[in-house]
Amino acid sequence: MNIGEFWNIFEGAELVENRIILKDDLHKALQFALENYSFNLLKDITAVEKRDKSIDLTYHLYSVENDEDLLITINVWNEAESVIDLFKSAIADENEIYDMFGIKFIGNEYLKRLYMPESWEGFPLRKDYIQSDERLAWDDDNNV
Amino acid sequence: MTITTFKLNLGPQHPSTHGVLRLILELEGEKILSCEPDVGYLHRGMEKMAERMSYIQYLPLVDRIDYLAGFFYSELYCRIVEKALNIELSQRVKFIRVIMLELNRIASHLLWIGAFLMDLGAISPYFYAFREREMILRYFEKLTGQRMMYNYFVFGGIRRDIGYIEDIEEILKILPVKLNDYERIITENPIFISRTKGKGILTKYTALNYSITGVNLRASGISYDVRNTDYLYEGLKYKPVVLYSCDAWARYKARILEIRESVTLIKQVIEYLKSCSPTEQKPISPLNLKLPEGNYYGEIEAPRGMASCYVESVGEDRPYRLKWRTGSYYSVNLLRKLLVGNYLNDAIAIAGSLDIILPEVDK
């Protein structure tokens, strides 16, 4: 795919290895990829916590017609734009990321605690997540 | 007369929710107005556990992500490690893995056929399907020592060389005959047809929009199969099964055809295995295994849709982050849309036809 057009439209977008790293305008970029390049399958959204406690969200798009993959990454802190109006599968992905990382997706009204109970505190896949109940967890570093 | 709506809990103990799926349905009479899936009753924290364990410690756990198709997740996880360490598999090991995957796929589809028909109220096919599945599980037990959680694939190879090929040939001889029986009992059964034909229509657009993959997508007329580009299947003749009627019946028929397709795949592989010498590739030592810094991604065509694994390593003996993508999770999300407008008695047939398994959803 010619990502040249991405340069023009999204300011500050850069290509690292095989992924496009966006500064902003996530929703617009996904809409652009969907409408102009028929990337019509959102395989999944992966969240990775970085060392500075920000979160990298990677949107893995796929085009069934052209058999092509496209990765779009954006770095966020506590909030991100929801894309459920473009891809309904994002309801599932965003809900999982909310439950595990605590990121609020603006515009997604389905967000709730998914795997964890409603009353659960903390977000388990965060690196600084500490479980107070030591019967449930072990810690190699502190020999708990 | 005023019409009132009410909420109904379907599951988590309902037998046809296969364990622990809870659907909160809003009903008007028997008509479904909205559906909200509630999952998480089986959450084990697979992704968090990966960050706490060394690569080899995590390997036996991977089978438990989908206990009906454990080989697929084992293969996916081994594939990531092999990719990171640049390990080439020998052709023999690759084809042994193909045999295991395809036998596992058949076993998984057979269980689905039995369970689906039981959901619809037909008891006998359940026993027929389990009888044939039992042959495959017996073979797995003979070879790996386990009926369900195999732990047979290891990094850079397999735990021991394949044996008892005559058992597989026996299975391949019996299976097509039994499938003809199933088709006579089920496919042409007027009650079955009336309960599945035209029910739960999943259009191409909806399927893609909800990220549905695997058999369910191919039963909606889209020929997307990860096996086409999979390096394990190189050199094997394979034709993806694509059906166009988009309903629950198509999803049933697609699985029957997939089993037949798997049988032809295994036959080709056995031809090859007979002609090559039984030299075995030695697996790599898993002690002090560290992946080089970077991120690794792999995908595979599991029985319930495309599964993928993403590993980010910072050069330690454990992943910095590991993420699973499982097909069933998206099928559960699809129920929000697919059940609306249908009647309660069809809800079971439609949800059942998607082949949802809960350990895969909850991870």
C-alpha cells in the first residue's frame, strides 16, 4: 500500500518498521484506511504499557480484498477516541482494554468491567498493579 | 392492553451456553429486543501469567486457552519463539504438526456438531459424534499421554516422534463413511432444516464489521483462510470451504465440509511421512531461554476463527507483554446484533451455530 497519502493528511505520522505511528487523529486515520483502501477487518487492538506508563494502542487492520495488513499505533495516556462507529468489533477490544488497562474510550457507551467484578479496584495488566490480597498473588522480586 | 418488556438471564448455568456464558436478554413476549453478553466467569489471567513466567513454564498453560483445540495455541506460541530465535523446522516436523492440528480440528468440529444438535433437541447425533471423536482422542492419548491438554509441541520441534500411523489411517477410513451417515441423519432432516435454514443471517458486511473469522466468515461467502499463507501448509493441496447462504445451516454444512477437507490434508501428509526417514529434529533447550528484544506476531487458523499471538520482549526470560486474539471473543460480541429481532427459541440455535467456547473468550 502506498502510505504516501498518510503523510499529507496526518501531520507528524511516521513509519517505523511495518507500522504507522500517529500523533493524533486516530479515528480519522482509521476511517481513511477503511474508506479509501478497504481495510474492512479490524483484527484486534493491542495495548502495551510503556516504561513511562503511557499506553501504545495498536490497531491491526486487514483488507480481505487485497490481502494486506496495516498496523496503526498511537500513544495515549488515559483516554482515547473510540472507533465503534467504524468497526463494531471494537466494542469487544475497547472493553477489554478498559478492563485491563483502565483507558477510557470516548464515545463507547458499552464500557464496563468485563472479566473483573464490578467492585474490583485497579487494572491488572498495568505494570504497577499490586494486589493487596497476598493469597491471590505471588511476587518473585519480594519473595512474597 | 399495555405491552411491557422484561429482562431474562440466559445462563450462566443453562446447559446450552456450554459452561459459563451469561446473556442478558430484553424480551417483549418471546421476541428479543436487545442482548448483552456478560463474560468473565472463567477468567484466569492468561496474559498476566505470561508476564510472570519463563517461556517454558508458560507452555503447558497455553493448551488451556481452548481445551478443545489445544494444539492450535501450542503451535502458535511455539511459532512465536521459533520466529524470534530463527529456528527452521524440518519438513517432517512441520507435517507432523499439520497432522496433529487437522486431527484436532476434526475432533473440535465433531464435538460442535454433537453439542449443536443437542441444543436443538436431537440427542442421538451427540453420541455418534462423540464416538468418532473418541477415536481421535484415543490416538492423542496413545501418542502424547493426554486426551485434551497435550503439551506435545515444544520450541523447535515436538516432544517425541510420531507413531501409530496405522491408527490414523484407520480413523481416515472410518470417518468419511460416518460423515455420510451424519449427512443422512442431519443435513436432510426436515426438522433440522426448519430450525436452521434462514436463521441467524450473518451478512458479509456484518461479519467483517464484527471481526468474525474462520468457518463463520467462510459460511458468509468470504474466502479468508489463514492456512493459505501458513508456512506449515506449504506444498499441500487445500481448497477453502466457502458457502454463500450466510445462515446457521451454512455454518453447520461448512463444518462438515471442513472435516472432509481436513481428511484429504492428512492423507497427503501421511503419504509424505511414509516416504521419509524417521529422523527427528531435536528441540532446543528451554533452559535460560531469552528472546531478543523486539515484537513478534503470529497467526493461525483455529477451529473457531483466526487466533493470533503478540509477544513483546525486552530481552528477558519472560515476555514483557503477551496478547492473545481468539475467535470466540468476537463471536460473543456478535450476539449483541445477531439475536435482536429473533425469538427466544431461535436464540439457542443461533448462538450455538457460532461455535463459542468460553475458555477462549475469558482467557
